[in-house]
Amino acid sequence: MSVLALVVGGVPVDPDAATARRWATEELLDPVYHQQRSLLAQLVDWVAELLAGLRTPAAFDPIAVLVVVAVIVAVVVVAFLVAGPVRLSRRGGADRSVLADDDARTSAEIRAAADAAADAGDWATAVLERFRAIVRGLEERTVLDERAARTAHEAALAAAARLPALASELVAAGRTFDDVAYGDAPATAQDDAQLRGLDARVQAARTTTGSQVADLTGAVPR
């Protein structure tokens, strides 16, 4: 278990000099801290100098050990705060495709999955599946080309360009998909109803070619 886990978990720590040195060395060798090495270099070097003074029995001092442990805790906290954004950015770089490469379901099958989720009160799944059904339906009608790794935002913009009368709704739906899927936003029955209605309007809409959507963030060209 790492020093960070002990500290965060509230486990009392009272190591001897050798254990303190080992903890500091193991914790600071974590690769995630090295990505932000320039921000921690001076502090790490200072800790190393303190630890060097504890390498001989004659230099052992209980107070010094407590000071070193306190410094290690401070380094771990700072490193965690610095490394946190690194972990988040890695997670943020995960696949954000609307439809997975191996998702071969038809739009009708995806709608059925959305209906089942809604019946179970699973609004998050229902909302995500509604938007996927919209995208898959547009692909089936060749309004959108079948393209791997297309994000919700990209799908919404592409669909809005072909269905300008529904542009603002499509962009809003793509934003809702992202908020629910990646932003931990709660989905509601109202969200599901809005996407269900949008899906029906998209199915009934006639596409437009050569149209320009002036402002896809909200305004619909007239």
C-alpha cells in the first residue's frame, strides 16, 4: 500500500528512519509524478537531502524522523494535487465515440434498448441510447456517413448541417449526451422525453443539401 493510500485512508503512520526512507523513495518513484517533475524537483531534492542525513545510526533522531514524515506527507499531498490533472486528462482522452466500432445494432434495436431503460427508470441509459438511435438512423438514411470514432458533438454538427430546422435541438442533444456520458450529469425523464421527441422529428424531417447553419450553438437559420 502506498504512503498516499495510508494518509488518505487515515491510517496512523509512525515509521522508523529506514521505513521513512523507503516510503519516500517508493512514493516519489511513481511515474505519474515524473510527468510534473519540473514542479516538484526542488521539493523532492530537499526531501532527499533530509533523508541523506538519516542514513547513519548516529544521525538518528526521533524528532528528525517525525519532521521527515511530515515532509513526506506534504510532498505526497502536493504530488497528488499536481498529478490529479494528469490522471483526469488521461481519462478525458478515452474513446468518446457515440457508437462503438462493434455496435452493429439497427436504429430500431437501439430505440428498443432506450425504451427498456426508460421503463426501468434508468434515465441515463435511456438518454444515451436515444441519441445513439438518432445517429444510427441518420446513417441508415445515408444522411450521415458511417464513420468510426465520431463523437456526439461531431455527429450533432453534421446532422444539423443537413437538418437546419432541427439544428439547435440536435446540438443541444449532443451536449446532453456528453454531459451525461462524461460529465456525470444526472439524466431525467424530461431529458428522455425531449430526445424521444427529437428522434421522431428527425425521422420525419427532410434533409437539406448545401445549407449553411449560421450558429450551431443555438441559433437556427431562417
